[in-house]
Amino acid sequence: MTKIQALWMGMAMTSIVLFFSSCNTDPCLDKMCSNGGVCVEGTCQCETGFSGENCEIEDKCLSQKVNCQNGGACTDGTCDCPDDYIGTHCEKLNPGKTQQFLDSGKTPKMLFDGGVPLDSIYGKQYAGGRIFYLDTTSGKGIVAAENPPVFEMSWSCQIVVPGNGTEIGAGFDNNEKFLQYCGMSGAIGECHNLYFNAHNDWYIPSRDEIELIYLHLHKRGLGGYSDDLYWSSSIKDTNQIYGWSFKDGISQDLDIALGFYRFPCVRNF
């Protein structure tokens, strides 16, 4: 081999070594990025919520996009909620604090809209009595006076008053009509004259309203009622008023002329 051939051979070998050496200079060849990370110039660029040399460390609060509301703080992917709130994201008011919320100025509708179920609202003290009905759309409702009059009284007068109703919401108008036609006599007048917990707009509920008092208060041992018959303000006919048995939980036809029964007093809010 001549010197020139040897020189060319050496140059060729050098070129081959340099070529293969250049192929092995990519700094990402041996870099393994986890959890969706991408290697850029030898360094892992990690997805949101991941860190570490190879994106192996996960912050679940960021990776799972946990959004804690109402002052909640995320720890390891879970919201730690303040005492007033519950839920995956602290998005619901705590039903266990319903009475405290009402006492602090929140309305029953605010509580319902905040995730408190009706079952946790009924029976609570509000607006002078205990809540037994809430219209969740309008926010209007009805409360019953705690420990109603324990004595029994006759009805008002034996007359079919026009426009008398049995449905929820009819009680107040029933009473107003009886007062117009019969004056202040009997149980109707007694409720009308009641001044209790700074309120003087009490009335005897309709048949369907008194059923709710039985279901949402008396069956829970609330309100101070006894297992007796109670007047409603709903007329069945000239001789009878719809009443309610707080012992059996059923409607009873009560004699207007001869009956002496107890009665709940309620008011709207």
C-alpha cells in the first residue's frame, strides 16, 4: 500500500468514526420521561401536575384539576372543606349546621339552593315557629307555633264559606273568610288573636297543610303536639270540618256543632 492509499484509508476511517459518534450525541436517546412528559435537549418537559427528573412525581391536585370551593384546600387530590361545607369540591352547605345557618340570617331557600335537603330544613326553628313547608321555587313557606294551645275549642260558625280550600296555601284565605262571615268566635278567632314569638299573623292551616305538620313535625316528636284530633280550616260540608288525627295520621271528619278539638296555629314566611 502506498503512502497516498494509507492516507486516504486513514481519512476514511476517521470519517466513519466521526459519523457514528455524531449519531450518539442526541441527549434524549436514553431519557425516559413518564406521565406524558416530553424530552427536550435532554430535559423532561412535564405535563401539568407532574414534576421530577423524569416527571415521576404527581401532584394530584393539579393533575386532576381539583377545584375546591368556599375556602376548601386540596390535599393529595382531595378537598379539605371548612366546617360549613361538604361535598367533593366543598360545594354544598353542611346540613348538620342548618339551624346555625338560619339563626345567622340565611333563608330556607338559600339553604336549599346551597344543597341542604328539605328533610334537614323541616323541623328547624325560623320566623317564629318550626318549618313544615317550603316552596323551593319561590322560597315562601309556613311555620307552626311551638307548643300550640293545649285546650280544646269549638269551631267558629256553622256555615259553608265561599272559596274555602283544602290545598297547601289555602289556609290563610280560609281563615280570613271565616273571620269575615263569623267574626272572632271559636278556634279561628283564638288563632287570629295569638301573639307568639313577636308575631300576630297566625291562622289555622288547611287540611293538606295540617297533614304536613303531622308528617314533618309531630312524627319527629317536634312542635309539642299530642296524639289527639285537630281542627283544620277546610270545610267538608255544612256540618263538618276536615280534621286530622295526630295519633293515626289520617284525615277525620269533625262535627262543627258538637266538636271540641285542639288546633295548630301557623304563619307564612
